[in-house]
Amino acid sequence: MTVQDRQDQTASASVEPGIIGKGRWIERWTPEDDVFWEAKGKAIAFRNLIFSIVAEHIGFSIWMLWSIVVVRMYGTFDDAGNLVATGANGWALTAEQGLTLLAVASGVGAFLRIPYTFAVPIFGGRNWTVISALLLIIPTAGLAWVVGRPDTSFGILVAIAATAGFGGGNFASSMSNITFFYPDKAKGWALGLNAAGGNIGVAVAQKLVPIVIGIGGIGLAMAGLVYLPLAVIAAVLAFVFMDNLREAKADPKPTVRSLRHGHTWLMSFLYVGTFGSFIGYSAAFPTLLTVVFDRADIALAWGFLGALLGSLARPYGGKLADRFGGSIITVAAFVLMAVAGWSAVQGVQGENLPLFFVSFMALFLITGLGNGSTYRMIPSIFNRLRDDKGDGSEESNLDFKRQSAGAVGIISAVGAFGGFAIPFVYKWSREAFEGSIVPALQIYIGVFLVMAALTWVFYLRKGARMQGV
């Protein structure tokens, strides 16, 4: 803890909890005090949660805009690879090019979660929410500009799609910020709601974009233009209604210290399986319906449904974890994801679109539950580390709380790289196996089973140091 940190802590100790000062800074925050929480803290925390959700929702929507826009940009090719017909606005993307765009947007969003995690301690949660929302003007304006220029090089198209990653970075800072506002007993539900509100932006974008691109006579450009003012509105709402917490405003060293714990990296790997699957499948599902079953109509009309189910399920995964423990819910989720993946393979091999569609709906639903339960495990793990390695002082307890918040952001960043890998694995599978995605699905099944085993060994097995977190 720095000298300035100690001075801030000493000064805030004499301040009444929950008082909002200059710059909307709250100098003292004591959510574990039941009296304060019920009288004042809960209302303040909920207000910040609501507007955090708004900003994160817009960010997620913009992050996944390309998942539905590319469906309209695919060309039609014959068996020899000759172009038969162009897509919207004169574009003629191949499936492999489309999957590359989706992977790049997802990958940049995952990478940006790392600096976004450090932004909350540096700038304050409310302040960074404003800044990160304003940054969303770049990808929305870029998309609106480029989709009307089919002669644009693929490299420039990739670069513009990459800026959509600004929307993916928002998640890490939002979750890191909100974890400070809530007491341990309510973190699972609060983090689940915050994440679900963001995640549901994927479904909203995938449902809204096919509708708005028919408005105004400018085609695909409307996909960007409709979200540009929404990004500005999210920034204004955060500026007016959100708060900064002094205890979250610290040097980033606790986040760095969280990286020393092996559990931070193990949870990052497990989060690749839950959230990485959710965001990767969300990005790729409309494309799979289009290129595997040649049903762009279903992709545009119903491609959003999986992301919606996964988003709505997330807070319930957190709630179940609050009640039964995150580890047991997470193990069950990975096993059920493997079963749903096997069912999807049967749908592809049997050319059975209804079975494939239902299997993916189950996958989305279970990833949502798993997202909530894995996130709930993080503060529980750091509480256990605090009890084992801390000295019981207020300074030590605050340090582990900050480590936990930092780990939330880092884990979300690493986990999101699943969204980068999944489209590329589909692309590899199609190129190496004559257009089949079955090998890709089989790889995912194997990974899910490995993750279930690791969760059981480290967090559920009798005698495990972190048993029952």
C-alpha cells in the first residue's frame, strides 16, 4: 500500500460511509456493515449497477455488431469457387473471411480487457465508464463508413472490425468496479446481473440490426449509426448518475499481485470454457446457420436467440452458486456443455437443422449458468486466500479485496480469448475437413470434459484446499 493510499484510508475513516463528495467520489464504503447496507448502501450500489449495465450493454452490442453484419456481406459461390452473386452493398465475403472478422473483433475485445481492468484503480469506476462509452463512437462510425465501400481492401475492413473490441473491453472494468459495491453475500447475484445486462447486448444487436438496416435507405450503415448516439447517451448517464469509490481508487499493484496465485490462471482457463464459449458461439452462430445449412433467413431472424438465453441464465448461475457453491454448478455446466456439443455433432452429421439449433440453444443456456457460477467462485477463492495468507488487519483484508477485483478483470480478459479462438477453430475445421465443422465441435467437447475434471480436482474434491468455493 502506497503512502498516498494510507493517507486516503486514514482520512476516509472519519467520514460517514456513503457520503458522495466532489467529483462524485465516495470516500468511505462499508457494504459488509448490515446496518449501513440496508439503510443506504444497497440503494447506492443498485443505482451504480443499473447504469453500469446500460453502458456495458451498449458496449457488448457494438462488440458483436459484425456477427450479424457479415451475414449480409457474404457472396454466393459455386462448387468451383466462382462468385455467383454478391451480398448486401456489393460485398462478396467468403465464410473464411467472415470468421476472420469475427475472430479479430473478439480477440481485440479480449486483449483490451487487460488495460481496462487497470483503468478502474487509476481513473475511478464512474470516470472510466464515461471514457470507455465515448470510445465506442470509433467502431460505430467506422462500421457505418466502411460497409458502403465494397472496394475497400480486406486489411482495412479487418482493422475497422478490430475497433469493435472497444465494446468488449468494457466488461472487465465494469465487473471490477461493481464487485467493490456489494457485500460478499450478494456478489454472485450482482455480478450476474451486471454481466447479463451486458451479455444480452449481443442478442439485442443480433435482433435489432436486421431490422434497422432496412431503415433510411442506406443499408448496412444503419447498424453503426443507430448505436453511435446510444454510446453518447450511455456516457452521459454514467457521468450524471454513477459514483467513484475511494477504496477502488488505488495503485494497480494488487491486480499485479493477484497474478501470483495459480488459482487466478486456473480460473482464467475455466472462464475460457464458459464465457469464451458464449461469446465465440454468439459471434459464429449466425454464420454457421448460413454456411453449414444455407439458412441466412434463420440466422437473421433467430440467430439472436442463443445469446439471449445465455444472457438471461447468467444471473441465475450466480444465484445458484451463492446457494450451493460455485464449483459444483461449474462442474455440472461443463458436463452438460459436453453433452449438448455431442448433440450438435449429431445434428450436423445428420443434416438435421432442428437438432443442431436446439443443441446450440442448450449450449448457450448452460454457458450462461457457467458464466455466473465461475465468476462467483473468484471472490470466494480470494476470501480463502485472505484467511490463509493474510494477517487479519484491515490493510491486509483490503489488499485481498482489491486483488479479487483485479483478478475479476484479468480472468475476464483471458476467458474472452475463447471468443477469438472459436471462430478460427471453425475456420480451420472447414478448410482442413472439406467444409465440415464436426472436428471443431469434437475439440470443444474434449475441452469441456477436461475443464470439468480440473474444476472437480481443485475445487470440489474432498480434501482440496479450495473445496466448496
